[in-house]
Amino acid sequence: MSHPVHKVTAFEIAGPYRLRVKFADGLAREIDFRQVLEGELYGPLRDPGVFNAVSLDGEAHTLVWPNGADFDPATLHDWPEREAELAALAKRWAASASSGERAG
């Protein structure tokens, strides 16, 4: 069973924690990342300076940040279908980080 391989071809900052992303298949979508910026990897992106340091990895064809955070291009392409799942994961990451801080 094959599935489409999605590639990010361009992006622009559209607002706080928002990117307008273009894909090789012609799709363009604006993504609000605010709900998923939690946890060890994505939490640092809540700093606007870090979030806005996003770049396009030409080899992986996706968005990457200097701290190593990235998203699978298929996830970005299908964001409306994946956003609720990712937001739920982010809540768990935040809860885990909070309990770790209390324990430490």
C-alpha cells in the first residue's frame, strides 16, 4: 500500500506561532502551532524568537527549528485531521513536564 509523499516547498511567517506552508502538490495552508508547543522539544518554540527561527530543510522537505524540533511533512500537509491528536499529546507533554518539575 503506497501513500503520498508530501514535501514542503516554501513557508512564511503569518503571525504569532502561525506559518503559511506550501507543498509540492500545490496545497497551501496556514497552520497555528500554538496548541502543540509543549514538552521538551516543542516547548522552547513558545519563545517567539525561537519559533521565528524556523527554516526549510531542503533534504527532508520539512520545517525545522534550531533546537532540533521538526514536523513530518505529511503531518503538516494533513494538519486539520491531525491537530486535535497533536494538541492532546501536547497536553500530556505539559502535564509530564509539570509533574517532573514538582518531583525535582
